[in-house]
Amino acid sequence: MSKLLPGVYRAVKKDKTEYFRASVTYRNKHISLGSFSTEKEANAAYNDALKLLYDPGITIDDHRSSKHHISFEKWVILCNFRDNGVYFKNPIYVRPRLFYYYFGPGDFFIFSGEDLFYYSAHKIQRRGGHHFVADYGSQINILSRYGIRSHSVPGTDYVFLNGNTQDMQYSNIKVINSYHGVRMTADNRYEVRIHVNGYLKVGTYPDAIEAAIAYNKAADTLKNAGILRQYSINYIDDISPKAYADIYTSVHISDSVTGYDASLSD
């Protein structure tokens, strides 16, 4: 059997189809570069990696300047390893006190440095405009790390203080509303709505806690009326159980909720 080109290893699939793997060793670490159909392609990936690792003038943005045989994700990983001396399995590039998590050329999130350990071990996935990680067998929306609910509305429930929606640093995100069914109005009051066959207005309240409790009371009222829907309840840690009970008893909810006819529901 002839000797293979540098950085290339022959492999065989279960169906006996031959393919080629490429890898490179840098700073005593053996790094896989991927699988390829031909020996020539695998060797090209190996050569791309060598050039990148030993030329500090090559940047992440250079990946789109010409054709490369290394994936963009691996390109970012190698750039970070070369420049920062730490190998991550995810497409992360570390800067002082923050890091970039790349999805593609020019497409990234900026995170606070304190999240580096978490995202170096959890790959971010995209679906329908949402961003998730797999954690303990579940898909967790990354917004939950800020106390933001998965269906919260940017600009209404939370804002990016510097206007950059790619900047996910804790210092840049202000949570306006963290409660189910509650949104802040233009006059800094809190409107509560709850969904049955459409949205019912529960009421408008002077503060977020009273509004959150009004939502809970509306959910209980609808359930007691026979609405078979699983409402997410607001958990409020900032007041005592007695204070919660007092507000729950006294808070007013609209007649459209208290008088809702369950027979109208699907």
C-alpha cells in the first residue's frame, strides 16, 4: 500500500467504502480536521491547518476570502488555540474579559468571560430564531441564563443597552419583565393578559409583582372554571408568603376573566 500524503489517514465505513481523515498535531495536541472523500482533499485541509497555525497574521475573517478545506467552525477553534493557547471544541475566540461564539463568518454572539466555562462545554443550536443548548437531557434557551423567558419579546421584555443584539454580555442586557403574561406599558405600568382562545386582558397594575400575582390569580380562576390549559405560574421570591396572600386576595382581575364561559373554549 502506497504511503499517504502528510496529515492523511485512510479509513473505511461500515459499508466498506473508503474515505480519508485529516489531522494535525500542534503544541502536543492531536487535532482532527474532518473526513474527506479523497486523499487530496484531506491533505489540503492539513496544509490549510498548518498555514493557519503557524501564521499569526491569518485571522478568522480570512476564512471567507478564499476557498478552504477546513470548516469555518474548525478555523475559529484553531485560531483561538494558536492565539490564546487553549483548545475548545466549540467555535470560541477569547478576548480580554469576554469571548466570541461564532455561528458563521460575521455571525457571532459576544459573551461575558464568566460564561466561558459553560459555553466551552455546551454547543449552541439554533431553531426558529431561538438559541438552545442541550443540558441534562433538555433543550435550554440561553436567554434563561439572564432570567428571560423563552417567548419574551426583545424591546418589550428585555433590551440591549448598547443596541447591539449580538452583545450577550450581562452588562448589556436589561430585563424589563421576567413574569409570565406581564408587559410594561408606555406609561411605566404593567398590563397583564392571559391566553384562552385568544388573549384576555386581566388588568393594568402599578408594579410588576402585583401584575404577576394578578396573572396567577387569573390562571387559577380559569382553571377553576374548567379551562384545561397548563398555565405557567409566576414564582415571586421578593415578598413573604403573607404579603403574597394579601395581594392575591385584594388584587382585582377583569370581568372577562372572572366571567369567562368555559364552554366557549376548545
